[in-house]
Amino acid sequence: MIVGVIGSGSIGPDLAYGFVSALASDSGSRVLLHDINPEALETGLARIQGYVKKGVDRGKLSPKAAAAISGKLTTTLDLNDLAECDYVLEAATEDLAIKKIILNNLEKVVRPDCLIGFATSGLPRTMIAAETQHPDRCFVNHPFFPAWRAMPMEVVLSDNTEYSEKMMETLKRLGKVPVETADVACFAADDIF
Ligand SMILES: NC(=O)c1ccc[n+]([C@@H]2O[C@H](COP(=O)([O-])OP(=O)(O)OC[C@H]3O[C@@H](n4cnc5c(N)ncnc54)[C@H](O)[C@@H]3O)[C@@H](O)[C@H]2O)c1
């Protein structure tokens, strides 16, 4: 599976590290972390390398697993590098206008059946998906903190059963426990908090 994460800020690198860890023994799989800011990519990569080192130092990661994780992760400033992705998680912004630009550019690059997730903290799926060419393959994927380790992930599904099942299976393969939630602003968990 080829996975893309857009946004190397507070949460993007953690999500990328969680995904690449889950795919470490999966031959052919890889994860790309994209940002428009080179410094953000450098900082994000350094954080991921720190997690890997800590894992090895504490005996939780074998050197072989650490090498597999590092070998499967690429950072890129070029959105076009996400062309082969099966799933892309956008974790760049809560600003709908900027999100629209990112999604429009992304949809020019990826296949029509590439699943797209939004790590939004509170924007409804219908509002974001309405800005896309293929709304049925777009999902809210609301992560929890710390995103590399927290297994639950709230998911707002679309009306398309095939894509929705594929979304749930994809998240499970990426080490998450997807929890279906209603498409209301801020979703269930934030509502409770
Ligand atoms: N931080 C959290 O704990 C948390 C938890 C749940 C959900 N989220 C959601 O995740 C998203 C990102 O949050 P964050 O806290 O990581 O934000 P952030 O501001 O820390 O990082 C955003 C990153 O996206 C990059 N970016 C901006 N425009 C871009 C573009 N056009 N293309 C590529 N990259 C671009 C920025 O350079 C920056 O590095 C938000 O929607 C937020 O609500 C965050």
C-alpha cells in the first residue's frame, strides 16, 4: 500500500510514523510525507527519526524494524510524488479555503479511486467533500493524541459502501481502530470533551 500524508506540522509526522510502523513488514508499501515548507519537512523527519531511535534504545524496535521503517518513509515538497498513493491523509489545515486548494491540486495527481482522508478536528465531511471532484471517496479521519500511538480514529463514512469498507480496511491495515461517527461538527469525542 502506498500512503501519503499532507502536512508536516504538529500531527502529520506522527501520523506518518504510525502508518509506516504498521507497514514495516509489508513489502512494497511505503509512506510519503508532503509539505510545501522545507523546514517543516526537516523538523517532521527529525521527529520521526527521534521516535525510531527511542524505540531502538528502549528495545521496543529491532534494528531491522528501524531500518525498514526508515527505508519506507520519504519526505517530499512535490505533491506530484503522491500520484501512486492508494490513500492520502490531508493534515495541513482547518481553513476550508486552503483545504479546497490542496484537494483540487491533489485530485489532479491521484487516481480517481485513491481514498482521501481529512484529519480535521471539527469540519463536517459533507462540507469538505463538497469541494472535491469525487466526494464519495473522501472521509473524515479524526486522529487522537499521540497520533503515532493512539489506535482509535474517528471516521465519517460516505454513502458509497465500497469506498467506505475500503476506508475501514485501510485504517485497520495502518494500525488504527476506526470508529464510525456521525457527521456533526467536532464529531463525537470532541463533543464529549
Ligand atoms: N495537532 C493535533 O493534535 C491535531 C489533532 C487532530 C486533528 N488535527 C488536525 O490536523 C490538521 C493539521 O493540524 P496541525 O496541528 O498539524 O497543523 P500545523 O499548523 O502544526 O501544521 C500544518 C502543516 O501543513 C503545512 N501546509 C500548509 N499548507 C499546505 C499545503 N498547501 N500543502 C502542503 N502542506 C501545507 C504547513 O506548512 C504545516 O507544516 C488540522 O486540520 C487539525 O485540525 C490536529
